[in-house]
Amino acid sequence: MTEDPAAGPHVSIDAIAARFERCAATIGVVGLGYVGLPLCLAATEAGFAVVGFDIDADKPAMLMRGETYLEHIPAPAVAAMAGSGRFRATTDFDGLAQVDAILICVPTPLTRQREPDLSFVRTTTQEIAKRLRPGQLVVLESTTWPGTTDQVVRPLLEALTGYRSGSDFFLAFSPEREDPGNRAFSTATIPKIVGGDGPAAARLAEALYAPFVARTVMVSSTATAEATKLTENIFRAVNIALVNELKVIFDAMGIDVWEVIEAAKTKPFGFTPFYPGPGLGGHCIPIDPFYLTWKAREFGIATKFIELAGEINQQMPGFVLDKLIRALDTHAGRGLSGSRILIVGLAYKKNISDIRESPALRLWSMLEARGARVAYHDPFVPAVPATREYRTLQGARSVALTDGTLASFDVVLIVTDHDAVDYPAICGSAWIVVDCRNALRSRGLTAKIVISA
């Protein structure tokens, strides 16, 4: 075996890379959520042995029973993985010492002050450091600010172990690009951005991912890879803010923004359609831009454009609420206090159950604060789970869309346009519909009174 001159005396870069290329290595995935579980599936299907780690004991237990807890991950695929003999899931982090590569897929939320919260990344890194052995590859996949891998993860690993990145162990950043509910793309079919802490780490990370992703896209550093992920999400956030602002302007002019977008997207060049909504949700788009905004302050730079986009998107629930209040006043002759409002769609996007940062939760809270009586229907969210910000909503259950139920509400507010919703029933029985997603007209449906919001 050939040894890399920069590597430690017992570490052979060629041998490690060859094991990755032959799928003869064991991969450890820390965090079995929306990012980690699809990675486990893709790597196992390619032939790797995979160990999944999570602090939530329910997740490993369900996976080992062949059960899924993510609606876009089919149970048969999980059952096949669990029965392959190449996968196991556990809460015992001591198993990290036995794997060849460790992929970190933990949350990177914001604090209440809208600053990056890297506590999960730091805690996981400390757990890895307790078991790190020479020759292992560590890859951070969690979205974060440029420089995190180099300035947070590497110093922690080196200080706690005495090892050195690039010689004793190898470090890389490869951002997740998951889009839950999008059946056109999966972990295996989406190109993978990879940036290494030095050439040896870059080579090993590329060798690791190549067997189970469509294509690896190598960049010059971990910071470049981190910046690439933020750029992708900021691009979406800014463009969504633009169409949200246009919606408000065109609404005042009596122009239908949905018709405008449909007409504009017939141009075969120079235009990419984005669509307005009641606000942003999910873990990425409402959060990731603030990671760059926070880091930019270190360099004395004000991210005015990004922050303005965030302000516009944050204001959209207020715009929807105003439209709903006016609809009640104009068409029902009553105020919001005491009115019964049915929210359709609690998840932050269609056809999934994820309610993180969902504008539906904020709208619900705003409506109740003004005296409205609120219920919801969502085929993917049978009961509201625990949330940090909306604890009073926990345990509320989805109501059925029967004719009698629909008729008992003063307004039906469509926040998320799940395909599985019975829209004809809404059109047939609801008195007033405030549609934030163009859900009815896009399906050729009409109701008694429909307000576009």
C-alpha cells in the first residue's frame, strides 16, 4: 500500500480510498432525520455497511423494525435496509470507533435572537472526538456559515484528541440537498458538493460519495462548500420575497399575480418562476440566510438585500390575516373575534408532515390572539407535535372535511396545498375560502367566495 507523505505513519490514503470505492467500508451517520435517513438508504443500497446514530431512541427502534417515520421515505425501503444485514441503528455512540467515515447530519437552528445555534454540531463533534481513531473521515453535512468546519469542528477534534486533520484524520464538508416531498430527486440522483480540508480529505470524501450519488462536484475548500449551500437557499429566499412583494403590489392594483407569473414563464429565457405564499417554512429557507448575515458582520458587511428579503417574507402572514379580516367584514358582515376559522394545511410545504417554521402555525397564533376560534385539517399531520414556539397548540387534532364541518366555519384558509385534500368538498360546502396557494383555481375549481391571498 502506498502511503501519502502528508499522512501519519499508519494511515494509507490509497487504501482508505480503495475501500470507499469498493463500498467495502462502514459509514456512520449521526442524526437520522430528513438528511441522515435518506443518506443511510442510499449508502446501504450501494453496498456499504451503515450504522445510524441518534439520541432519540424511538428512531433506531423504528428503523430496526422496518418502520418509517418520514412520509416521503417508504416503509418497504426501510424494511429492505433493515433486513439487508448491512444496516443497524443505535443510540450507543461508542460504535463511532468502528466506522470508517462519520457523516454529521444534525440540526443547525437559530437562537431566539436569530443567531446561529451550533450546539448540536459541537456536541456531536465532542462525542466523535471521544472515539476518533487514525484514518477516519469526518464529514459535516449540516448547513452552516462559511468557516464552521475549519473554525469549529477541526479545532474541537484536534484539541480533544491530539490528532491532526490531514494526517491523522480527515475532514470535509458536503452539504445536504434534500427536498422532502420532491419525487423527481433523491439523495442518489442529486449532484453532491464536496469540499475537503486539504487534498487528502477531498480525495477521500469524493471516493466515499461517488458510489452512491449521481455526481460529485468538487470545490476548493470546506468554506466554499459551505458558502455554496447558503447561496442556493438564499437564492430561493430572495426570489420568493420578490414575488411576495409583487403579490402585495399587484393585489393593490387589482392584478392577479398568479396570472402574471403564468404568462411570464412562457418566456423561454431569462425568467425562472417562483411563487408567492403565506410565508416561509421549513428548516432551510427561513433560517439559512441568517447564518451568512451573522457571519458577514465579522467582516463589517451589512447584508441589506438578504435581510430585506427576510423582512418581506416575515410580513406575509400579516398580509394574509388582513385579507381574511376584510373578507369576513365584506362578505359575512362580522369581525374576526368569535369567528370560526379552519386552516387547511399545517405543514410548511405540500405533501409532507414537516411543520418546522410553518407559516400556518404563526397564522393560527395570530388568529387566536385576535379572538378567533381555530381548527385545522391536514392529512399528513393528524395531531400537532410539540414545538418550541407554539406549545399551546400541541395535541390539537386534524378535523375531517365533511360537509357539515366545512359549513360550520366562517372561513376556510388554505395555507398548504396538499394533493390529498378534498378540494371539491371545500368548494361545495365552505362559505368563504381564502386561498394562499392558488390551490382551487389551479385545479379548475370554484367556491362560493374565493379570496386570493
